[in-house]
Amino acid sequence: MIRRLEEIERDLLARRERAETEGGKGEIDGIDLTLQLLRQKHADATRFAHRTSHVSLGIPSVRPPT
């Protein structure tokens, strides 16, 4: 997933550069917002990928018959 996010970021940066060349101010603003959100998602994904802690679910118990 992280590699895919990096690929999307490269594509967005290329689109932003093209929009700058063509003078698309509205498109640049949209791409900047998307890049900001994408980078936050990338940071979250990286943090979760390196998480090594385990969650204890406890030992299941057998209920007595009713």
C-alpha cells in the first residue's frame, strides 16, 4: 500500500507541474489539498506498518450448559 501511495504522489506532483505550466490555479489548489491528505495517509500507513505490539484478547472461557 505504501508503494502505491508513493506512486500516486509522484503522479500528482507531475499533474501539479503541468497545471502550473498551463496556468490552472483552481486545479493547483485541488492537487495541493489532495497531496496534503495523501501525505497524511502515507504517514499513517507507515506508522501502522511498523507497529509491533500485540493485542491480548484473553483466554476464551466455556460457558456452563443452561
